[in-house]
Amino acid sequence: MQNRGLLKYKVHHLFFWTLVFGIWYFLRYQDYATPGIALSVTLIKVLDLALMVYITNYVLIPRLFYRKKYFWFILAFILMVVTSSMLKMMILGRVTGDIQMATLSGNLKSRIYDNVIPHFFLVIAGAAIKIMVDYTKLQQRMAETAREKAEAELNFLKSQINPHFLFNSLNSVYFLIDRNNTEARESLHKFSDMLRYQLYELNGAKIPVEREVTYLRDYVDLQKLRKDEHYTVEFTSSSSVKGFAIEPLLLVPFVENAFKHISHFSSKTNYVKLDMHRENGHFTFTAENSKEPAKTTERPGGIGLVNVKRRLELLYPGKHALSIQNDPEKYKVELTLKLDE
């Protein structure tokens, strides 16, 4: 399906530039001595214009304009148009036999008016269309995200258990557990803290990373209860992981699936390794687990890897890097976030 959409996208572009070529040739072929020269000149002009449009739309706009590097965008744009116009005139001079054009000598004002200025307006028009299309897509994506958020909140309200009743019930169970069974009591206490964190502390805003680390540590401790001596769990959080905020519940899908898809070898150790550290304004989270070669791994769990990537794109646009290593006996995820200092 994706290849079909890409092919359709390429066909649209090919059709557009073929149409431009045809119109350009029809309007100007009589200006040249032979149809062959007219075809060559038209092809050179269309290819030159298409190259500048694509460089502007897919290199300069995403890397400079959208990152608010307006000075460098304008400078790069002017240099591109001027350089391309000069090269085009030299090539056209050789094709048409015009020595003055090939050597860039003669009426400078006329050359600028006939070659450079039209390029500015044509490429700017293409850039304006690109920006409008991107803006429309952004608005649609934001509307879709808002709709999904509203649906999620509605589903949550429909299925929500009265928190007060739930916590009262947990407290009752806690006091029913024998005081000597400290492991069960501590586990229930951790579960209660995790639930309170999700119900009361997550209000849509970023939270201190220390609180998110505590939540992950409680989750890992609960998962350890289900494992025996054939399983090892390493949880490392550097002392530098503090003093900054992070989107809530951003990391737990990777941790959940590290435990969900862990191997079950009887002859060697099965493991989950979690590591977090901060360095040079970047926060790096790594989740690694052993896996069985014969099993396929769907990541991450119920919400899917596509949704996790989309959430990162919405929450950390241009400020994250997600690396996934899927080896026969190991699955490793590394997420790096650029922090707002």
C-alpha cells in the first residue's frame, strides 16, 4: 500500500513536469532555429527549474526555514538561484551557439531580468505551495490528534473505577495481608503508588524525570516477582538523571515490552537491561532484553511501534532519535531526547 502511494506520488510529479515541458516548448519553440535546439533548450530549462524547486522544498525549507534559520535560508536560496542561473546560461550558450551567453558576457541587466528574476518568482511559488501543503497536513494531524485525545478521555471516563473506592479496597487488602509477609505488602504498596501516579499526577503536562524513574522502578520491581533465578533484571539510572522534565509515561511502553517479549531459556540467562543517563543536554534511555530467535517480536505491545513514533514526533519534533536493534537473540531500543535547557 505504501509503495502504491509512493508510485502515485511520483506519477503526479512526472505528469506535472511533463505538462510544464509541453507548455514551455509550445510557447517558445519558434524562437529557435530548429526543433531539436528548441527541445534541448526547453529540457535544460525545465530540469534546472525542477532541481531548484526540489532543493528548496525538500532541503532548504525543512532544514532551515522550519527550524527558524531564516537568514541562512535566504542566503542559501539566493546563492542557489544565482549559481543555477549562471550554469544554465553557460549550458544554453553552448547548445544554441551563443558565445556571449556561454561566456556570461554582454548585457548583464537583460540576463538578470530574463534568467535570475523569473527563477526567483517560480521557485518561490513552488516553495509557497509546499509550505501551504505542509501547513494543511499539520492542521489535519493536530485535529486528528485532538479527536483521538477526546475519544481516549471519553473511553477512560466510561471505564473509570471510582478512585476512592479503589484505594479504600487496596488499603483493606493491605491490612488483610499478614504483617510478616513484607514482600506482598511492599508489592501492593508499590502498585498503589503507581495507580495514584497515573490517576492524580498525570495532567497532560511534563513531569519531573525523578517521578517517572520512580514509577518505572516500581513497575520493574513488580515484574521481578514473576521471574525466577533464570531471569536477571538490571535497572540503572545515572545520578545525572534529575532536574529536568519529561513527558509522562513515555518510556514505560518499551519497559513493558522488554518483559513481555523476554526469552525463556532454561540453559542460559534471560535478561532485561534498562539504563538511563544524561549527557551534553541529551537524555538517553536504553531497554534491552534477550529474545528467542524462533519468535517474532511485535513492538511495542498494544499501542504499536508506529504510535510510539508518532507520539515522539508530536511531543519532541526534531528533538529525538529512536534506534531499534532486532537481533536473533537480543532486542534493544535506544531513545535519545534533546532537553530544553
